[in-house]
Amino acid sequence: MRVGPWTAVNETEMQDTIVTSLDLDDYLFRSYRNGIAVVSLYVGYYYTADKVGAAHSPLVCFPGQGWEISPPKAVSVKTDENPVNAERILIQKGKHREAILYWFQAYDRTSPGTFHQKLNNFWAKIRSKPEDNAFVRVSVTIREDDVEGATASAESFIKAFYPVFLDYVTGHDKS
């Protein structure tokens, strides 16, 4: 419920039809607040490598729901553990705008797309690591055209969240 200075403010339950269509083994969909900053975190979690690619890119999902999206921009968020290799997109529907940072997780590695997720999952298998993988999305509403502020809030949350998430994914395995 707490991630560093961020406190959970609400949790969203997804409809069974969505959970089934995404073939999720588990998920988390929760908002966090730090002062006036609010982020939305979505994690779609899969227990096996045969589900790599079950999560689809926001580049497909959001336009299908009527959002306009910007071209993706590669970002690397430095954390205490490993850097998070992600992509940032800006989405807009009507007057509502959001900055979204997302990545695909394969054991202890991140990638902005499913191709590298598959490579990372293969590498984990060679190292005899678990097949768990996930899609992670952090969204922040853009207020007063402050794209940099929204992106900074997302990155601040990721810096606090990622070490905890990596600990969960790797089962505290530091080898």
C-alpha cells in the first residue's frame, strides 16, 4: 500500500472479460499519491513464458479505444537496482491528456517491447531463472501542458516502485 513516499489511494478491479481476454494470471491496478502528484499503476502478470506477448503494446490498445497517441520515446529510468528501459507516450482523448511510461518485464530485465522481452525471457531460461513476465504501465494526467512534470512524477514513482517490484519478481534472488 506504500511505495517509498507514495501512498495507495484506490484500487481498480477489472471485469472478468478483460482479465480473460488479456490471459492474466494476476494483476494490480492501483493509484498512488505523493503530495499533489498522482500516478496510476497497472501490472499485468504472467507465470509462464508461453504467455510472453499476451500483453499488447499501448500503441495498439489506446488507439483502439479512441485515444490519439504520440510517437513513442525511449526512456531509461535509473533506479537503485537496474535501469528501467521503457517507452513514453503521450495520449489524448478530447481535452484529457496523459503521460504513460511502460515496459515489459522478463525476470530481472526490462524492455520497451515484446521482441526484447522474448529475448530476455530466453536469457532467463538459460540462466535457470523463473519464466514470470509482466507488462507494467505508469500513467499520469498532464495538467496545464506540463508534460515534463507528469513525466517526472512517473519517473519518481518508478524509482520507488521498481526495486520492490524486482524483489517480488526475482523472489529476492540476488545471484
